[in-house]
Amino acid sequence: MHVVAISPHLDDAAFSIGGLLAAHRRRGDRVTIVTCFTGNVARPQGFALACQLDKGLAPDVDYMALRRDEDRAAAAVIEAEVVHLPHLEAPHRGYASAAELFSARRDDDDILPVLTRSIAEQIASLVPDLLLGPMAIGDHVDHWLVRDAIAATSTSALFWEDWPYLTRAAPAGLSQAACVHALDDADRAAQLAMCAAYTTQIGFQFGSADRLTAAIAAIDEERLHAL
Ligand SMILES: [Zn+2]
């Protein structure tokens, strides 16, 4: 069985369904994590640069290269394969503040057809038995784009509840989960090791490594939904 997770950013699949992916690998299934927004710009400016500086990284550090390395280290924890698509994250497509990342799609953001083609190519070549993507809970614009691109390509994909945008309590208005994976200790340990590999994101997302550990310890299950 081949499980393919289409992740918006370098960390989302591990954060949201790391335990589920680890369980599939332990069962002997093949797992591929395709991350969509991993492209570089030579000299980030404005908000894009601020997103790097606020992680404590100097302006001349190649932030995306660092994050691609983190992603390879995270995948290596469970011996998953990775694919890095070179699309640019929202701060490089004109979204100029944290608030804009979580609001309406910009009129000049024309990435959806390009992203849809690119994801369709991956699905055609990877031939997943189980295709997974983000529900876009939390409303990050990049997560919605990936959800829409997957939905335009596949009718059988299942969508994960984005974590840590919301806690694991199911948000109101969600359909009943099509699949619920209860985490065991081995899943949690693998998920923690995967998430800890994204060292540039831990302070920003969780505050500290201890808080990341506590947050993962509090996860009982990972839920997937059909659209
Ligand atoms: Zn994300």
C-alpha cells in the first residue's frame, strides 16, 4: 500500500498526521510526503524576510534550504520518501502580513491552476492507494489552495484536521470523520521525533521543545474527513 500525503508547507503532514504515517510505515506500507510550497527566492524582502528574521535567522541564511533539510530529517525518522515541489509560499506571492495569510485569497494570486497541475502530476506518477491532504482548518491560504487543488484532482482523497492550528477537539461544523487513527505510544514517539526535526518552527509554533512534547502527548487521535 502506498500512502501519499500532500503537505502545504514543510512540517504540516508531520504535525497533523505524523502518528498515522508512522503507523503505516511500521505496517510496511510505503509513505511519500509531497510538500508543495518549498521554493526559494534569492533575496526575500518585506514580510517574507520578516518570517525568516523572526525565527532568529540572519537575512543571508537560505531559509527554505534549511527547511527542506529539516523535512528530510523528519521523513527519515519513519523512512518515508519526500518530494519537494518548488512553488512559492504565500509571503512570496504578495501576502504581506500574518493576517493576510489567514484571510481571503488575493485577486492576483494565480497559483491554483499551476498547483493543481503539479499535484495531478504527482498523483499520476506516485499512484497512491491512500491520498491525504489538509482540511485547511485555521484557514491558512496555502492550505486552502492545496485542499482545492487535491479536490479538483481526486474524489477519493481524505483530509486531515490541521494541527496545531486548532487543538484536537473537533471544530464545530465538521463532518463525521471517515477515518480515526488512535495514537499509541510508538506513534506518539515517532510523531514527536518527526516534529522535533523542524527546529526552525518549534519556537514559533509551540514556544519550546518541552511544549511541543506536551502538545503531542495530549493528542489521542488523528482524524481524516472526506469532502
Ligand atoms: Zn502550513
